[in-house]
Amino acid sequence: MSGFDWKNLPEREEDINFDDIYEKHQVSTENDFDTIVVVDGAPIVDEAKEEKLLTVLSKLFTKGAGEIKENGIWMPMTPNDEGKKTSSGYLFIDFQSPESAHTAVKNLDGHKLSKTVTLSVNKFTDVEKYSDMNEEYVEPQIEPYIPKEHLKSYLMDPQARDEFVMYRGDDVSIFWNRKTDAPEHVYSRTNWTETYVQWSPKGSYLSTFHTQGIALWGGPSWNKIVRFVHPGVKLIDFSPNERYLVTWSNEPISLARLPESGHPYSEYDEGNQVVIWDIKTGNLLRSFPVTQSAGEEQKTVRWPMFKWSASEKHFARAVPGQQLSIYEAPSMGLVGKKSIKVPGIVDFDWSPAKSNEKSDVKAYQKEEVLGYWTPEIGNQPARVCLMSVPSKEVIATKNLFNVSECKLYWQNQGHFLAVKVDRHTKTKKSIFSNIEIFRVNQKNIPVETIELKDPVLAFAWEPYGERFAAITTNDPNFGTAPAHGQAAVTLKTEVKFFYLDETKKANTGFKLMKNLEKKTANYLFWSPKGHHIVLATLRSSTVHDLEFYDVDFEPLSADKKDKKDPGANIQLLSTQDHYGVSDVEWDPTGRYVVTASSVWRPSGDHGFCLWDFKGQLLFKQNIENFKQFLWRPRPASLLSAEQKKKIRKNLRQFSKQFDEEDLALGDANAAKLHAERRKALEDWYAWRKSTESQLEEERKALGKELTLADEGKSEVVQEWVEEVIEESEEILD
């Protein structure tokens, strides 16, 4: 044997070196067990059902975690007292990669296989780790408590002001609104976002967009709260109560492009483009692929792709023309474990009413409700349906004919659903609109039809009300595309207001309240508190009108005829013009309106104007490279109906207090302004005096002392002017 010297044998057996043998027959254990998981809690079956159970578990773990090795599932079978072989309730699964094993533990631990069977999934390497744990108790080290900033601290502003975010150039800034004065700066950061910014629905977070994902910011110091890794993210959507975040990227998730660590993705997420996150924990809950109709190329994305119910317990998406998929949160599983087949489905929307909310709408509807519509298919008419969730029961249906398009509009309390139906004539040469209104707050959900002769351009419910406005047009230019290189023609429109007439209980229905003719408005903006509305002409090259209306205006003197006319209280408060206006947004309180002209749309002077609800201009600022203006949302009030009623009753008392504060604030601002002007004037005189003395010294040094031509001959003349300030005359007896 080569290398063997019998003359130099070791004296003892312990001195023999076996390194060469160990090296030759070494078994590599590195990562060998990292791909294996142990599944406990599996059903106990006999040999007849063994294959069926393994097939079910293989599908479950392949879909939920990743690819399994060939013959990678081993379930021990042991003989029982009767001599038959049965499973022991546990099994081992060997995956292709350690990442898949980690995903299996993350996604499937605690998974309910049935009502009585819950799986427990652990890594094989963790079994040895936990079995070797020290049984002696060691008290854990308690980390020092670090208080976090309050995300809603802005609501405690003593002056009850509203904040807004402004994106201009590369700078993103937060400001307080100060009515007629320049906004008060709060915080700024350069290159804070790469594309745009977006508030969460209740104003707790400000989201910024970056190449690698989304970041959420908040608190008085505007620190980063959480970040979500999603390369190339373009669109996001928050759930109504800010618990979940949905992100979309046009770039499919690719593990090969991501670093080995620092991201939450697994093989299951490969190729998906939509991700749902838990905002509180920052965890990835589930990712989804983008769905599209068979044979259809993806050119545009419908957003939001997933729509949330008001309670956040459910979310759904429609696969165009095929099915409606309703999921549960936070489990992210399908309701009833399967989608609902709805042939031809185009769109859907959830009711804003919560299932546990105490309101009239829930007198008949105990579950959450969503509405969807399907077009005409063959001999079947188009349909609008209402469905209860999670029971999936269809509670109302309306058949429609000659339908081109439908659009759903829920009243913000969920009392009514309006469906704008664009219909065509039999020749399909002209289009007109109907409005189908489902009264969800009534028994059996009656449906009312409002027929309009013209197509509807815009529709909007009054918040917390039973009125709505619609813009119609009979302009012959409607539907015609402008010639190449020419701007679109501004259409002539009419604005119609409708109200719910309940004077006759037997004939309750929506009636025309008022019709405003010869308008050019193409957008409707109701105040978030109702009562006031702005009619705007946006994105027009020739007209930039803004009309401010009060629909509950009460004149000091009214005729008896006006009292009977439901539209008599609709009053035009002001007509304004903002050249190049591209966006209109009410503040959360309904007191102020901002009209903005962004560089993202071709317009004139970029910047914004601040108006009060009456249409009076309070503040205007032209800003170079102005991009975005967004009011910070406010959460719903915590006051009860009785507390609000008490405040309204004592409003005059509070108004006096607020007027005094406004007056004091105005005096303080005026005094501050006067002080600044006085200081500027004093600085000017001081500079002038020092400059004159300096010039005089320089002239003396050069021998060019300045002498006045009339030195010694000037005469000072004082002139007294009397002015009558006030004059009164009193006759004495």
C-alpha cells in the first residue's frame, strides 16, 4: 500500500491518523436538511387512502411553497393492533431549495386542511435545535422602551388647521393652510420621491415611490415608518382603514434580479406583479399575477385591481369576461375556496357600508354588499346584480337592453347604488343614458329608472345626502376625435340636479330639482360635507371656468312660489376663472377648495389657487415646475350624533370664540408685518447713512469734497394742513 511504512507504526491506537480516510469517505451534510420540513397534524389514513392524501398534500405544498423533489414526500406507515398499516399523523417533505422550505413554514404553518385538521409545519433542522435547548430558565433581557411618535398628532393643532403636501421640482414639502396668508412650512426633503406622492385614506401615512419599492412616512418628525420592497412599483392602493397596501409593478418579480437576502419573496412569487402587504408588520401576505381576458394583450391596467370592502374583511377582483374572485383577509384565501363564475363580467364595486354598522341601510342587509354588471351575451340581456358576501347570494338583479357601457356609483353611506347606463339606438348611430337607482336601504331593493335624452358625461352623489348631480350634453361634437394637431372642442353641457321626493309615500322617487343650461362644465366636485358643489371645466384649451354653488341657500325673503320649488335654493355664489386649471380638490372640512395647474398636463401658469366655499380667492401662488397638491385626509369624527347636535345648537357661542381668535391672530399677523416693514425701513436708513458717510470720507481723501450750489441760501418753509376728520351738528332746545 502506497504511503504505508510498517517500520514507523504508532505505539498506541489513539495515535493513528485517520484524516485521509475521513476525507475520502466524507458525507456532505451542508444544506442537506435545510430543504426538509416536518408536517404534523396530518389526517391518519390507511393504505387505501394513502395515495389520495399524498396527492392532496403534494398539490397544497407545491402551490403554497415551491417545487418538491422527486419522491420527496415520505409518510411513515406503521401497523396497528389489527395488523393494518396506518399513517402516524406526520410526514416529511423534501423541497428543491431551502427557500421553498422556508416559504412552506411561513405560508402553511397553521393551515386548515378541514374543520378538524390543522397542519403544523416546521423545519427539520429546527427539531434538533429545539430538542437541544437548555432546560434551565434564563430570564430574557428586556430592551428599553422607545416611545413612538403619534401618527395622528396633526389633529391636535390648536387652530384646527389642515395640512397639505406639495411636490414641486425635486422637493416635497408639508405645509399648514393659513387661509389668506402664505402657507406655514412644516417639513421638506429633496428627492423624497421619484415619481409622485400619495396619502393613506385617513392621513396617517405619506407614501413615496422609489426604484426598489414604497416607503411610508409619518409622525411630527416625518420619520420612515415602514418600507416595502417591490422593484419598479408604479401604482399603490390602501385598504379603507389603512391595514393593508396593494402594490403593482409592470416588471414581474424575478428572484434572479433580487439580492440573496433583504427581500420577502420566494419561488411562489416568481413572475407575479401585484403584492398585498400588512402595513403594521411590513410582512408580505400574498402576491398575484395580472389577469386578462383570453387572447387579449395587456396594454392598460385597471386600477385599483383589487377592491376592498368597507370592513377590510374581504377584497375582490374581476377576471374580465370570466369570474369574480372574492378573498378573505388576512388569510388571503378565496371565500368558499373557489371563485364565482360570472360569464362576461366587466366591473364591480363594494358598498361603502360596513356589515356591523348601525344605520338604516343595514335594516335589511346583514352582510356586506357588492354590485357588478355583465354585458349582453347572445340572447341574454345585460345585467346589474347585487350580491351579499360571504354568502354569495344575489339579492337584486336588473335586466338591461341595448347597452354600450355601465358605470357604478355608490352613495357614500351605501343607501343607494346608481348605475349610469349608456344605451344605443337600434341603428347604433346615437347614444343616450339612463340612470338605474337601487334603493339598498329598502326592503326587496326596489329599482328606479331615470330616463335622460342625452349621454351623461359626469355623475356624483352628494355626500351624506339623497341628491345627485349629472352633466349631460347634446353637442354634435360629442364623440368625435379632434383632427391631428388640434385641441379638443369644449362641449356645451347641461347640469341637472335630482332629489328624492318623499312628499307622496305612494309615489316616492327621484325628481328633477333644477337644470342649468348653456354650460361648459365637464367635472363635478361636491364638498365632503355636502351642501356645496363646484362645477369645473378642466383640461380645456379655451375655457377654464369654476362655478361655486350652494344647493341649500336660504334667501332672507322668499316668495311662496319659491318655497314650493325644490330648486329655488340652488344658488350660484361665484363664477371664477383659473387659466390652465387641471385639478380641483376640497379640503377635508369642506371649507376650502384648491385649484391647481400642474406641469404634468399642458397648461398655462403652473401653481395653485386657494378659494373658500363661496368662491372667494384667498391665496394664489405661481410655482415653477409645480407638480402636485394633496390635502391631508382626516379620519372620521369620534363624536356621537348627540355631541354633534349639541355643538350645532351652541354654534353661535363657539363662533364668537373663533371670531375673537381669528381677530387676535389677524392683529398679531398685522403687527408682525408692520414690525418686519419697520425693521426693513430702519435697516435701509442705517445702510444709507453708513454709505453716505463712507462716500464723504472717500471724497475728502481724494480732495473732491461735495458742495451744494445754494449752500447758505436755502430756506425751510413749514406748511400746516388742516383736515376735518368728523363733523357733527347738534340742535339745542
